[in-house]
Amino acid sequence: MVIVVINNKGGTGKTTTCVNLSAALANLGYRVLLVDLDPQASASLSLGVDYSNLSPSSGEVLLEGYSIEKAIRKTNINCLDLLTGGIELAHSDLVLSDIEDRENKLTEVLEPIKDRYDYILCDCAPALSLLQVNALIAGDHFIIPVVPEYLALEGLVNLMDVVERFKTGMGVDIDLLGIIINKLNSTPFVFLNRELRNQLDIVNLLREHYGDKVLKTTIKRNVQLTEAPSYNQSIFQYAPKSNAAQQYSQLAEEILMRCNGFNGSNQGLNQMM
Ligand SMILES: Nc1ncnc2c1ncn2[C@@H]1O[C@H](COP(=O)(O)OP(=O)(O)OP(=O)(O)O)[C@@H](O)[C@H]1O
Ligand SMILES: [Mg+2]
């Protein structure tokens, strides 16, 4: 199953979600591949790959015909493999636009290794171009991490609109697995905290508008999530007892439940989505 983590707005937590959700699923014993589709390669760097050692990357596989089998590498987390991102992806639109069947390139390269994994998570760069279209076409489901701010809400409406147009216009067959609210402030003094009150208003608006598409689990703002990548660790290695680790475990459970729902083992969820 291919899950695409996408939002064209930057800094909403796509990479943090991709790395820690992949780690949570791998910790549960699922075979997971993280595909880093970002020229910044933040997910790869977070998982301990040195900048000088990113090659062979997803860019070389997608754009230069490098073998995906040879490019996939193990991480320091059991059951979690990685296809690194890299600067080659910065030219992906230019190169892909010259290739026949340009929207289906990622689907094509994932095909030979798809069955080796229970979950393949794709970390997208903050854009909506050919590379992201490739991810949406290759994906079975997508997840949107959002930050609870007014402008993020506007961005989400646009993103949903664009995906809907891809779905109808290009026959993209992908379902929204859920919207994840990330970077929610956590303080016991709600009434004294103006930022949190504003955030909670946005969360309410999101839940009113998107209903159950908004995941129940929220990821709170937590400095340990920012620190973990500099130690080349997931939150489960860096701070296993932290609230953030607990929230990502809970998120994985919720995602698994939804995926099972899409597989037909949970009729209620199927109807709900
Ligand atoms: N819940 C959180 N609490 C605190 N910091 C967070 C949280 N989630 C993400 N961050 C931090 O916010 C920054 C942006 O997060 P991240 O890189 O995951 O976003 P992104 O959507 O992948 O960004 P980009 O669009 O540039 O790819 C990073 O420094 C990350 O450590
Ligand atoms: Mg990122």
C-alpha cells in the first residue's frame, strides 16, 4: 500500500510525519519503505544518511533509469528501508516533461518492489508539480499534515480542490486517508494563551468542514521532534517515553485502522470516507 504525505505548503510536518509514522509502523513489524521525493532530502538526512552519500537517490531512479533494487538501502530501524531524496529531483519537471508517460514514472519504478513492503510512504516536497502528480498517481492513499493557522486552512481548501481535479481530470485513483493536525500548542492554561485559542478555533473549523477526514490524533508542538533528526533518530529512538512518541504510536494505530477500513474489513469506516 502506497501512502503519499503531501501538502504544497511548506513546513507543515510532512517529513516529520513520514519519518515517525514509518518508524512507528516498522516498530510494529510491518515492512516499510520510505521514498524521499524531496530535493532537500530532509527525511533521508533525518534517518542518518550523510549529505555526501545520498546517491543513488530517488531522482536517479526516476529520471536516470538507475535500478530501484540497488538504490534502496536499510536504515538503523529494523524493517524500515529508504530510497533517498536528492538534488537531482530539483530538475524533475524539466526531465519528466520530455519523457513519455511522464505522470506514471513513479508507479512504474515502484512496481517491481511494491510487494516486498506492507507500506510505502512517500515524502513530498512542498509543491504541486509533476513529481507530486507522479506520487498521487502511484499512491493508494494520501495524508495531509496541516498546521492550525488561518492561512493553512485556505491552502488546504486549494490543495483538496487540486487533488479533486487530478482525480476527475486525470483519472487519479487515490483516497484521502486523513488530515493530521500538527504543531498544536499544548498548555494547561488555554484561556491565557491567545495562540492556542486561535489554534483551537481553526481545529474546530477543520472538524466542522472535513468531519471524520480529520484524524482524531493530533501531534502537539514538541521540541523533541525537532531535535531527533540531528541525532539521526526517530522520536521512538530519541525520546521513547515522550508525549510525541505516544502521539505517533497512536497515529499509526489510527492509520492502520483506516487502511483496514479501505480494505473492506471495517464497513463503517468505508461508508464514513
Ligand atoms: N509537532 C512538532 N513540534 C515541533 N516541531 C515540529 C513539529 N512538527 C514539525 N516540526 C518542525 O517543524 C519544521 C518543519 O517540519 P517538517 O520538515 O516535517 O515539515 P515539512 O512539511 O516536511 O517541510 P517542507 O515543506 O520544507 O518539506 C522542522 O524543523 C520540524 O522539526
Ligand atoms: Mg519535508
